[in-house]
Amino acid sequence: MAQAEKKGGLLWKSSASKKLLKEKVVLMYDEIFMTEDPSKCSPRFWEELFLMKVNLEYLESKLESLDGEELMKIKDNVNCLFQRCIQALGEEHPIRVVNALQTLCALIRGVHQKNKSTSGFDIINMLMGFDRAELCMKNLMESLDSLLCAEGSESLKSLCLKLLLCLVTVTDNISQNTILEYVMINSIFEAILQILSNPPSRREHGYDTVVLLALLVNYRKYESVNPYIVKLSIVDDEATLNGMGLVIAQALSEYNRQYKDKEEEHQSGFFSALTNMVGSMFIADADEKISVQTNEAILLALYEAVHLNRNFITVLAQSHPEMGLVTVPISPIPTTPVTPLGTTPPSSDVISSAELPLDADVQTSNLLITFLKYSSIVMQDTKDEHRLHSGKLCLIILTCIAEDQYANAFLHDDNVNFRVNLHRMPMRHRKKAADKNLPCRPLVCAVLALINLLKFLMSNETVLLAKHNIFTLALMVVNLFNMFITYGDTFLPTPSSYDELYYEIIRMHQNFDNLYSMVLRLSTNAGQWKEPASKVTHALVNIRAIINHFNPKIESYAAVNHISQLSEEQVLEVVRSNYDTLTLKLQDGLDQYERYSEQHKEAAFFKELVRSISINVRRNLAFNTLSQEVLLKEFSTIS
């Protein structure tokens, strides 16, 4: 019994000792969580607090442990702490500034975690007080703007951006975060532009800056005038736009590179290493699939740039060494845009029609090629919800690009050709084509695979029709062919291009025949697809006329000349000699289409997408990466 008491006494003493050894900053936090003003007994309380190493975990957990009534009792102290943090941002001592930034983060996250169900105005009152909120946020945003624009510590700028990301993503639905009203009023847009246009700052902070801008653009974008949307739409500074494009290209290229590395590792027999990899970047299953974790935040940034800023389209065509494939430092994208329509010879950076040899380590590329490669990876496995959303976003981005006149000029320019290595789902019966065997063609060839698209729709008719009206898409594809059939002689580069179009329709006639059989079957039934299927039936009239006119001619030519299988040139000879007897119907309205509209078509999609991004950014936001030791070392000469 005595031994037990002694043991108990030792345990008590040990516990008490640990309590006495509680770090000073925690004791100071405890004083703040009392109802009395901590500076009454200690006039230098606030000055000392910001010299202490911040304990983010304790401060956040302390806030979360209080119930609503307890939190309201210490509201004045919380308000005071928030204001003191803002004041500390203007001090010369960098450690005070760093600690103030981290404390602000803990306050914002802690109060929001505690009051998830309450309105944003309650949050504002708890953090700042209604009567002082406008001035507090004005001072906060001005301080952050100054710190981001100043020539100073890169770590400090990084922490400012992380605080802003914390502020933006503290709620799942950023449009319900009323504090962002003050971020709209007190804009930091110019600071964002400065970071993106300055190479050293861009290398350090480009990713966080681009993601922050993409999120700010999506704050109540359909409900009120968002100044970040307005300002982004009119940016015309080449250095800024190229900087944004480079950040996006680097992020996408890194995923492309890692996917390629894992694909090669997988094919080399290191499947076990792949499956045992720690982390969630790459996943392999029993079917030997290799898929890459999507980067929806950077895709959203690309979408907003393409969708809102007409000038950004030129950035897509800027030639640069493919990021991620070289270990040397990356240079900025050249500022001279590629001239559309081949008015100047292609630069030496671009693979010309002569197919310049490619260095094994450096392949010339541009943002559009990098994006197409990334899209091909994302779209391999859309059973995962995130990859499905990313795949859809990729298609929306391509839609916006395709509606731009300059982009189309570049995509279709025969004088500016690239090799684009699109990834396909690995299958046992299909070997991967070597990169060196890829044809060198205009970029549009990597975007349009129209006949294969029709084949996909027909192969998956039952599954797709249960969810979608596939005839709208089929009609678009057929009408693209109709556009070339009806008006191709006015814009195709050479007469031989017209011959090749007919050759391809004849060669792939089975797909068009199958499509006609499908739409005819559904258009003659009294089901829900009768009308849309009928439209496709009527649209196929000229394609069917070409097939029905030339196929008998080709068979007759083969029979007369006793040839079992005609060559391409022989088929083309039959086509060229039988145009005059072909009868086609003139089709109007082929150049008319409904332009993409986010608000009317995709508002719900983007609302959920931004919510998912906000949650992911908040989860991955790490303030402790800037350790006090690193900061002390960095600021040792100053402090």
C-alpha cells in the first residue's frame, strides 16, 4: 500500500512537473482565454507574445474546445488578439511579423471550425467585432499587399500567401465566406500580377499565387461584380500572362513526367514497387492501370485564364523546352507570340515539317501540348469522381480554346507542327507506340478524332443513352464533316485535301453505316429519342451519298483491273475521276453553333468543383513547413 502511495505520489509529482514545464506561449494563450484583459497585469504582454514561437495546434484546439457561450465571453480578448496581430505586421522585427501571420491563421481556422453552422457575420464579429471589421480588414489587406510587393524574405511572402489561402478556403463553399467581401474591396490583384511577372518570385510562389487567383475569381461570380474577374479579363502585360502560363505548364508537366516515369517503371517489371509506393499520387490495381492524381486547382486556373482573358490564348502557343524533362533551371517563356496563319517561318524551337531530330532530354513543347498530354492521362480512368471532374474540365477548356479565332489559326497552321504524345490506357494486346514514330502534324490532329468518337458512341449506346442525349454530340460530329463536304473547297489548303477527305469517309464507311442504322432504328420508334435521332438521320444524307456513290465505282475498278485490294492512290484516282456524277444536297447553317456559356450550362458543376478544390487546398495547407529555426536563420542578420 505504501509502495502504491509512493508510486502514486511520484506520478502526481511527474504530472505536476510537466504542467510547470508548459511552454510560455501556451501559458500566455491561457491568459487570453480568460475573461480579463491579459495586458492589465502585464503591460508588455502583447509585445512579448509575438516574440514567442507560435503553437498553432494548441491555439486552434483551444478555440475548438470552447462552446459558443464560452467563446462569446472571451470575444473582446479574441478581437484584441486579432487587432494586435494586424499591428504586428507593420513592425520592423521580422519574427514578430511571422508569428503574427501564423497566429492570424490559427485564429481564423479555430473560430471557423467552432462556428461552422453559424453565419459569416458571426465569424466577423467574433474575430474583429462588427464596428471595427472594415478598418481591421483594410489594414490587414494593405499589410499583406505591402509584404508581397516588398523586396524581402521569400519565406515571409510564402507565409502571406498561405494566410490568404487559409482565409479563402476556411469554408467549403467560398461564396459563403463573408470575410472575402473585404478581400474584394481591398484588392491584392496587383500584388498577384507582380509575383507572376517577376521570375524569382514566380519560381518561389507561382503555384500558390495562381491557385489563390483562381479561387478569388470564383467568389460569388454569378451574384455580384467580382473585381478579380474584371481585372483578370483585361490583363494584357506579356510578362504577367507568360508567367501565369509558365506556372500552369510547369505544374501539368510535372504530373506528365511522373506519369511517364511510373509507366516506364511499370513496363520494366517494377510493378511491386509501384503498388508499394507510399502516398496517393499513383495507384495501380489488379488490371495494371496507372493513373495520376488530378490537379483540379491548376486546371481551374487554366480555365479561368482561357475563359476570361482573350490575350492569354497567345500564351498557349509559346514555344518552350518541356518542363520537367530537364534538370536545368527553367527559363521564362519567350515573350514573342507565334504569328498565326504561317505569316512567318516557324522558329527553330518548333518542329517543322522537316521533322527536326529531338533531343532525348529536351523536347520542344508549349502549354497547349502539355495540357493535351495531361488531358489524355486524366481521361484514361473516369470511374474516379475527381478524374471524371478533371476530364470534364479539360473538355470545357478545349471548348473555350476551340471558340477562339487565334487559337484556331494556330491549331490548323500547317507551317507550325508538333509531335503530341497522347497517353492511352495500357492494355495487354496493345503495345505502346514509340515516341519517335509519332507523326509531325498541326496540333488540331491531336484534338480531333471524330470517327473514333462516333465509334465510341455506338459501342456504348446502351450505357450512354441511359444518362445522356448522345445524338446532340453525334450531330455536331456529322455536321463537321458536312461543313468540309459542302464548303471545303473554299478553305482547304489544296485540292488533294478534298480528295483525302472523301477517301477517309469511304475507308471508314462502316462506322457511318452503323451510325445510320442506329439513328434510323431510334427515329422510327415512338420513344424519347425519336426527334434527336431523326436530326442525325437527315444530317447523314451527304455522307451516305458519298459512300453509296463511290463504293460501287471502287468495286468495279477493282473487278475490271483484277485487283483484290486497291492501294490508297488507286482509290484516290477513282474518287478524282467520279466527282462529276456525284449529287449532294446544299446544307445551310453548318457554321452556326451555340457558344459556351458557363453560367447557363455549367454553374452547378463549377460550384461543386470549387468546393472540392477549397477542401483539398485547406487540407494540404501546411503552415509548419516554415519552422521557427529556418526563419531565425533567415532573419539572423536582420534581427
